[in-house]
Amino acid sequence: MPEPPRRRRLLVLAICCMSLLIVSIDNTILNVALPSMQRDLDATTSGLQWTIDAYTLVLASLLMLAGSTADRIGRKRVFMTGLVLFTAGSVLCSLAPDLSSLVVFRMVQAVGGSMLNPVAMSIITNTFTDPRERARAIGVWGAVVGISMAAGPLVGGVLVETVGWRSIFWVNLPVGLAALLLTLRYVPESRAPRARRPDPLGQVLVIALFGSLTYAIIEAPDAGPGAVLPYAVIAAGALAGLLAYEPRRAEPLIDLRFFRSAPFSGATVIAVCAFASLGGFLFLSTLYLQNVRGLSALHAGLWMLPMAVPTFLCAPLSGRLVGSRGPKLPLLVAGAAMTASGVLFAAFEAETSDATLFLGYVLFGVGFGFVNAPITNTAVSGMPRAQAGVAAAVASTSRQLGQTLGVAVIGAVLAAGVGASAYRDTFVPAARPGWWVLAACGLAVLLLGALTTGRWARGTAQRAAGRLETAEPEGARAGA
């Protein structure tokens, strides 16, 4: 298929970025609205966790399925379906009469969201065939995440303050409808020359693993270890099932041979740790600023700017460094900054002083701004071109899983520390273990960034790529 004219290519990029914007801004807006939702819906801490994790959990579970389905039946068709579901889910969320309904409608949103970002990346890859132009397009794509980080808290604060928390979901309506109409008119249909076959059992095992593990973590403080033990057993069984079953598939949902590449394995764990930090950081900060300091949603959104602005500014700088010097330096900067931020809150109670709170937010913003660009680059480093898309999809899934686990773990730690005591009096000491967890995540980014980007790591990637390229043909292995 010939490459479309430049103006058409840029329009396709803009449409894809619109989908990324509504998916990315959804979580940052939602965090600012959590205290208002807690009051109106009489939600517990675990209830607030589910409003976030119901979305990220479904998203993480379905990303790879959505990508392979789009390759099979048409990327434009799946992308438009995702826009319809995400927009409809947003309407339903704004009308939710109670917490349970809101959680269910967030899951509807997530089903649509899973069809947007990975499919949009495939559309961009097939639209921009020149490597340099494609790199610039992906750079623009990455900058949209920074825009959503900066705009989300402010837009959310204004809407919650002036209209109410339900209005945060209205933002998705005009953007979603505009993207839908423009996609129908301007985005060409495309399919993979040979799409991967479905792996239904693998998909069920992934959902069982992610869902049961998240449930066990979130509900443990209220229900007790005994009540969530069956879910922990289900998670362990699902993991064992994946490890036993997926290598027997000719085209598995998750090709475990990828993990023989140190850069790929490192990028996967780095993505989980970095986005766990983001989820936990936003969760703790929002509840502290509004429920402990008593700030309005708007003022809380303004307080998030010292984190959001450095993220926005450092993201493109990180992308340029990855292009010129490789992923190691951005990962080291990211890990050091995120670790310092976590330690500042955990050891020195940065929340209790405006100066240290500001510094802690800036450090985290710098760290997160540097970490995102090298993740995908490191994941696909040395991979065969035919496998790069699948490797990138696993990295995207790791991001969502990390955010899910971050909110689950940090929320559970907070709930266990607060207990039945007065919220304002116990929040800072109750949150301290959570901040230590976030500092440990930053340290993991730092160490893995150093370990998985050197000569030894590149050698493992080359050997893994060789095995993938010389693998037996389709149908030769058991389970084909």
C-alpha cells in the first residue's frame, strides 16, 4: 500500500494522539476527583482503589488481545469500536448511581481503551514508513502523555470545583466523537500480512492471574488474609498454567522466549515498577492534599503541577537522549530521581512542609519524565522486526499492570495503617510504608537500568533474537 501524502499522515497522527489523550487524561483527572467521589458515594479506601484498578486491570488484561484482533480483522475497525465503547463508557460513568455501577462502567471504558492505544500505535507504524519520520511521530505520541499529566489535574480540579466529579467523564465525549468521525473519514484500513492466531486459554489465564492477584491485595486489609487466600491460590495457579502452557503454543499470547533477552526482561520489570510508583504516588498525593490538608480539588490540581510540568518537559529530552546515547542514562536519571522522591517522603515526611512537598513532587516528575521513553526502546532492543510489535505490546501491558498493582499495594498499606482511627491524624505515619515501597520501586528502576542496558545485556538480546528468527515453523511444535 503506497504511503499517504504528508498532510494525510499528520492528520492520522493527530487522530491517534486524540485517542491517547482521552485514555491518558482519564486517570489523572480521576485521581483529583477521588475525595469528592468518596464523599458522594460513601466509598471506602478499597472502593476508591477499585475505581482506578477496575480500569487499569481490564486494560492490562486485554491489550495484547486487542492488538492481535486488530491485525486480524482490521485496525481501523477495531479502533473505531474502541472509540465507541470508551465514549459510551464515559457517559455511563457520569451517570453512575453508586460505587458498584461506577466500577462496572469503568470496566466498559477499559474494554474500549484496550482497543485504542496499541491499535493506534500499529496505525502510526503502518502510516509512517520512513524510520526517521516514524521516530518523530512516536516522539509526538509520547509527548501527549506528558500533556495529559500536566492538564489532567488542572482540568479535573476546575471541573470538580465548578460542576462536580461526574463532569470529569464529559471531557471524553467531544474528543471521542471527533476522533470517531475523523477516523471514519481519513484513516485507511490495514491488516497484518499474517495475523497471529487467537490463544483463548492463554487469555483466560492472564485475566485470572491479574484479577485474582489484584483482588487479594486490595481486599486483604478489610477481609483478612484467610478470606483472600483462595484468590492468591488462583493467581499462583494461573501463573503456573501460563508457564506450563504458553511454551507449547506455536503462537502464544505471551512468548516466554522474549524473557531470555535481558533488555526485554528489564524493560518489563522497569515498566511495572515505574508505573506502580505513578499509581501509588497519585493515589497518596490526592488523598493527602484534599482529605488531610483540606485543599479544594482545584488547589490540589495546582499542587500537582510541580510533578506534571517536569514530566512534560523531561519526556522529549529523554527521547532525544535515547536516540543519541541509548536508554541507560535516562533510566539512571529516572531511577535516582524517583528513589530520592520516595525517600524524601518516607524518611523526612515531606508532606508536612511546603518546601519539601514541592521538592518531592519535582523529583518524581523528573524521574517519571525520563523513564517512559526508554521502556519501549529497551523492550524491542535487538528483537526481530516481526516481533517488535508483540514486544512493545508486552511493555504496554506491563505499564498498566504496574499502575494496577501500585494502587492496590499502596492503598492496602494505607488502609491497614489508618484502620478505624481519625484520617487526618494517622495519614502521614500510615502512608510512610507506602512511600518506602515507592522508593524501592525507584531503586529497582535504577539498578535494572544499569544492569540491562550494557554489553552483556545486548548480547542476550541478540541471542534471543536469533532463537526467535530460527524457531521451528508454525505448526511444528506441540499445541500448534
